[in-house]
Amino acid sequence: DAKTTQPNSMESNEEEPVHLPCNHSTISGTDYIHWYRQLPSQGPEYVIHGLTSNVNNRMASLAIAEDRKSSTLILHRATLRDAAVYYCILRDETTSGTYKYIFGTGTRLKVLA
Amino acid sequence: DTGVSQNPRHKITKRGQNVTFRCDPISEHNRLYWYRQTLGQGPEFLTYFQNEAQLEKSRLLSDRFSAERPKGSFSTLEIQRTEQGDSAMYLCASTLGQGENTEAFFGQGTRLTVV
């Protein structure tokens, strides 16, 4: 089962910031928080990940709460190309010692022109 | 590098037929994953390979499903005696290692429709 909960959908106006929330109350001390997004008819693509500190890259910023039980993906200026399903993911360790992503249903972001 | 490649992109088959999908990971990636995604849901883990060894299989992977990764390069996923419930997008992903800084690269998927 997914270890994260996200709103089913959100809307944003083009060129405005978007804050996508995620709750992960059962997160362990060593779990990183990963974000992927899935554009229509595409496979998921990496957005950002982090452990404790806020993280920035060219695509987005990740703000992580001090207790690490929630995080927020920030798109600073949404464009129409950012319309996608955004997944907040904690990895799950398998019996073979590897890690797999457990996807929830994600947040469908709609960007209005 | 062209990324993870999956073929075919679409497959329509009659119930009861066998189908096979192929995934070509990024060339130096030693780990390969198969996921299944149904409409409105996130991807669900099916199986995992490290090089040529299949190390993990989900309970979702019934006896009708088999996956291989000969020589640790490309992988195939075969579904025998397809059922309508097998209709889904089948996604392949590859990684180099599995550290926390590892990024998973996904293919565009194969959409299967069983009629």
C-alpha cells in the first residue's frame, strides 16, 4: 500500500506558483521523499527528491516539514506543459533487499491558460 | 542515449491469446523493473531484475505472466492466455544501482487492450 496521501486534483493558472501537498505520516528516519510526474500517454519522470532539507532543481522545489510527516512540491511558474499527475513516493524495501516505488493515485494538476 | 524503449507501444489482442512485450533499458543500467498501470491508478510493481537475475515478483504476477532478462540487457514480459482484466499500461523502468540518489527512468509503456 502507498505510504503517502495526496489530493486527487488541483488547478492552477498559467505562470502562477503551484504548491502540491503530500502527507507521509509513517515515514521513517531514513526514507527519502521522491516526486515523479506522469504526462499524458507517457511513463513517469523524475522531478525531485529529498531527505530533510529543502531541495531545489531546475524543475521544482521541495519543501519538507520539520517533522518530515509532510512535504510540498513547488512549481514556481506553472506552464501548460506542467499539466500531469504528480506522485509523491516513499520507496519500499523488498525481500530481496532492493527498493521499489509504491505509487498512490497522485494529484492530477490542471493548468489553466 | 535514447532512454528506456518499450515495444510495441500499443497491442490489441483477443482474449486467450499470448502476448509479449519488450523493454530495452538504458545501456549501463543493471536494474530493471516492470510495472502495470490501470486507468486512473498509479503504477503497480510487478517484478524486478538485477542484471539477468529476477529477484522479486509481486503477488500480482500470476502464473500466466513470465518475465526474462537474458544476458542482463533487454527484458521481455509475456502474458499467456490473456484475460480482459490484463488490459493495462505495462511500464518498464531501469536504474543504475539503488542508492537514494538513484533516479528511475521509465519507458513510455505498452498499452495492452484485450478484447
